[in-house]
Amino acid sequence: MSEPLNKWLSCCYRTPCRYIQFRVIDIQEQCVPNEEIKSFISSSLAFERFDPSFIQDMVRELGWESIAEEIIESNSEDLSSFHKGDIGEMFFSVILREFHNYTIPVPKLRSKMITAQSQPRTDILALKIDQNNTITEVCYFEVKLRTTSDNYSATDSYLQLMDAFNSRTPSIIKFVASRLYELNDPLCDNFFSYLTQRRISGDIDNFQIGLCYEKENWDEKVLENLEDTEIELPNLTTQILQIENLRALLNDIFNDSNEKKVSNHK
């Protein structure tokens, strides 16, 4: 696990948990983010936008001067033009990888060339893969980031996940399958095998909601409203990330990301 992340956050299942229809994972800050942690977050955001090996190859083949300006410009969006959901996706992508040992085969934001571009409805598709490259678990993950009060974010996320659950071929599945095929990814054949099996049985599927909140605006009513919903999804888990001064942290992240050099992402 990354040392800055391990310093910053702790992650554990809530026990005992008074909710019957889903499990809860609490993610708590252990310290105020320092410059090392902020730099880690900025680098994680850059990773969601660019494959580090791509940047390294471009630097090696074309040289710094020929690509630096383009790379920095493409990362220079401010909070007014960058969707909050994108930041939430980045946070939970890191959490899924680092805390829960998931693989995210296709980071969705890398294909998002402009902020208004249409994307698959489900935010993240994460996999667990064994040593034989067999897919043992598929996680459909919906994210909500809130800097103000919203007691229905979990309920709204659940309804979006239900769309994927009820769809024969959810848009996120078509998106990931297409990208794996185009890239001739070694995982492609096994992913297509999963698609075939999914039509018969979805027994390796699970569904998760990731809620990232300004700490002072978190209210347990969010989960109470979800519990009051008639849950039809199997294996539903809700992860709650509470961050103090979230809005200020987001501004710091973007200021750092806009100034970061390519060499930091090698």
C-alpha cells in the first residue's frame, strides 16, 4: 500500500452494523493532509487521466519540450469545469486498488477527452483476478461526492446500480470489453468468458456505493434512507469517506495538478 495513503486514511467494516440490507465500510482520515499526501492525490488524479508508461515513452521518444505544454494544458481544468464525480471516482479507484486489492482494467477518465463527453453510466468497474488471470469477482461501483448536504445520494446511487443489474449488457461492460479488445489486452478472453457466464449467473458480481462527503455535512440519514428502500441488489456495500475541509482540499489538488511536471509521474 502507498505510504501516504496509509498515513492519511484508515478503512474498516462497520461492526456492529445496524443496517440489514447492506454492509458499511467507514473510511476515516487519520491526519490532516500534508504536502506529501496532497502530492500523492494529485499524482493519482494524473494516473486516472494518463497511463504513466505512455508519458514515459513520449518523453523518451519525443523529448520534454515537445509534449510538456500539451500534457500540462490537458490537465489544467479548474473545479468549475471538472466534474466533482470525476474526483470522487479518482478517490475510490485508489481505495479499491490499495485497500481492497481490486484491479481497474480500464480507467474511465482516460477516455474522457472533454468534460462533456458521454461516458458509461456506472462509474467504476473493478475486478479481482487470480494468479491464472481468471476473474473471480466483478464490482460495479457508483460514486457520489458531496460538499453540501444530500440525504439521498446513496438512494440515487442504488437506483443507478439497479439499471446496470437489470441490463443484459450494461454500458460499462460494453465500454470495458471494447477497450480491452482494442488494446489486445491479455485479460480480454477471460473478460468475454465472464460476459457469457453473466447471462447465466451473476454469482461473482457485487455492487458498491462510494460516498465522499465534506465531514461536517455527513448525516447518517443518508444510510437510513437507503435502508428504507427495498433493496434488490445482491452483495451491496456502501463505503463512506469523510474528509474535513473537502472543498479546500479539492482546490489544493487542482492547483498542484496544474503545476506538476511530467517527471513526477514516471
